[in-house]
Amino acid sequence: MSVWTRIFESKITSAEEAAKMVPDGANMFLTGNCSVPQRLLAALVQRARDGQVEGVRIHQVLTIGDADYVSPDLEGKLRVNTMFISGNVRKAVNEGRADFTPIFLHEIPGLFRKGIVPLDVAFVHLSPPDEHGFCSYGIEVGLTKPAAENARMVIAEVNEKMPRTLGDSFIHVSKLTHVVQVDYPLVQMPQGLAGDLEKSIGAHVAELIPDGATLQLGIGSIPDGVLYYLRDKRHLGIHTEMFSDGVVDLVELGVVTNERKTLHPGKIIAGFILGSQRLYDFVHDNAMVEFHPQDYVNDPFVIAQNENMVSINSAIEVDLTGQVCADSIGHVFYSGVGGQVDFIRGAAHSKGGKPIIALPSTAKNGALSRIVPTLKLGAGVVTSRNDVHYVVTEFGVADLYGKSVRQRVEALIRIAHPDFHHELRKRAQELHYI
């Protein structure tokens, strides 16, 4: 038996026993996305319900799955501080039972590294160790690795089903405080299938993407709509905070080769993935894919080193001057900044780069325009009018870069739904934009 095997086995315990290691008042990091350590979290929730722990602050970003830990009955025992609002904690945030910290994705690791958010405990989810004693962080590396490196205790679920992903994505068993061995399927979250609307938007976006470009793709069905129209492109590369199953299709078609990337040629670079078991199988031990912490992947200065960098992100609404709201509906918090601004700015400074905001022209089955005279009262400006270059809807492309407010208004009205053209023009005149 090797030395590291003895070390590993000496740390194995049950989820219930491991959860007892979380002290009252602890600052805890919870691995997110589809990598939430379910057994550990369930054991912690049960301890809280049994009155055995209180005042624990759970720091997280996007989590997928049930969120019992934000139930009203756990107030005072567990309290979430999320840096991106997922659907399972949105109600708690907007009712004041959970906290939201607005921050650029690339800056989150710095909160842990600099001790701005000091971590007592990190709950992580890992692959089994290799022959040298290294476990992979699997499908969520971007924020988990920096958190684990800066927590006093690292409590890990080690799952036979977790893919072994490559890159800057490993932790040695000697760094683990406690280990809970599990064997359950990972949560799957395939992104929304592109319908006719998303494909129409995607067709316009695809026209902006040259052969040899490097792409960043946000979350949702619009990126899938874009991918649908990239099948005739050549030598595309990927440098993105996350990707899903659609990228696998393009790799298999020979469209994504990464060969012309100016940074990490031959490699897909990402921080995490959201998708199906097919995607998890694709990234397992795949030398084409490298995972890195988010302060590297999302650093605008790193992103800009990719020539012909194209970033594709979405929005809730865009006003006639080009301000982009992507994190709230009026004053009601909805999601977060995420990596949108990181990649908008990185692509803008890339040689030949193109930052793109893509969104449907309407919401509520056509009842509301997403191109608006002014943002709703209280709406968050995620991407400023100074950062915006291209805005795309199903009706075309508005190139706003270097344009006056008058020119922006005309361009954005052209890509708004025709049902709202008259109203938008009237309000623009009242605001003295045109």
C-alpha cells in the first residue's frame, strides 16, 4: 500500500461525522453548479434542523438542484451568501433570507485568496485519486480550487462518477481534512434546446464569427442557437467560463479544433461545465480540455490574448443608449454579473475581437419589448453603454461601437420588434435622443 493510499484511507468518514466538523459561526464555501456535494450538504442541513449548528454562512455561486439549506425554518442556523443568484435561492434572496454579493466572476477567487471572505471550511466534490494521490475537481474547477486552497478545512465527497478533468484542476489527498466516499450520478443540466427564435438570433450572430475565431458562450438556449449555425465554420477555438453539449457536437464535426488559437492552441479552456452525461464522458481524461480557476479563465487581460475573440452573452433588457441589464428585473434581483463583463472587455481588447449581446426582441410572449427607452427603475447596469459593441436580436445586428446616442437609437429601433417601433421612436424624441 502506498503512502498516499494510507493517508487517504485514514481520512475516510461518514457524511454525518464530517458535517459535525463545521463549527457554529463558520464561513463555508459550497462547491456549485452540477457539482454540489449532495451527501455532505444533506448532513449539514439535518444537523441544522436538529439544532446542532447555528450561524453558519454558506458562500456559493450558482448551485443546481434542491436548496433545502435556504428553507425559512433554517434562519439563524444556515444563511447563504451567493455571488450569482440561481433559481433555487432566488426567492430567499428577494425575501431577505439570503444575501447576494455583486462581483465580477474573475474577482471571486480573490475574495478567498486575500481573506476578504475568510473560509473556515470548503465542501468540495472530487474524482477518486490517481496513482499519485491527486484528485480532480472534475466538472467545477473555476471557483472550487481557489476556495479549497484558502480554507482551513477541506471536506470532500469523492465520487466514482466524477470525471477526471485535466488542467490546473487537482488537489492532493494530503490536503484533504476529511473524505466521504460516494457513488451517485452527477446532476445533469443540458442547456435549453434552440427553437426557431433562438436559431434566428443565432444565424445573425454566426455572420459575425469568422473562421479561426475563439468563442466564449454564455448559459442558455441562445448559445445553442449560435452553435447550430457554426457547422460550416472552420478552425474555431473555445475559451469560455463554461460550455455545454453543443460544443461536443462541433468538436465531433471537426469545426472546433482550437488549432488557430493564439493562447493555449489545441485546447478548450474553461472553468466549469453544465450539461448531460454525454458531456461528462467527453471531458473525462480528455487532453483537449483544460480547466482552470476563474481568475485566470475570466481575466480580461488573459482573454484578450486570444486573437479574434468573440464573446456571446445575453441580457434581460437593453436601453436605447446601449445600457445592458442582465442581473435584475427592475429592483428584483434575478441572477448576477457572472462573466459577461469579463468577456465583453476581453473580447473588446482582442485583436479582431467582437463582444456581442444577443437577446430576443420581446418578452412575455411578445407583450414587452426588451429594447426599451430606459431601463426599469432599480435595474442593474451590468454592461455599461461604453462597453457595448454589438447587440443582436432575431431582427438583425446593431453595431453601437463608436456611435453617437442618436445613431445608437436608430440602430436599436431597427432590431426591436416592429410592434414597438412607433412607441420607441416617440419616447426617444421625448427624451431628446433623436
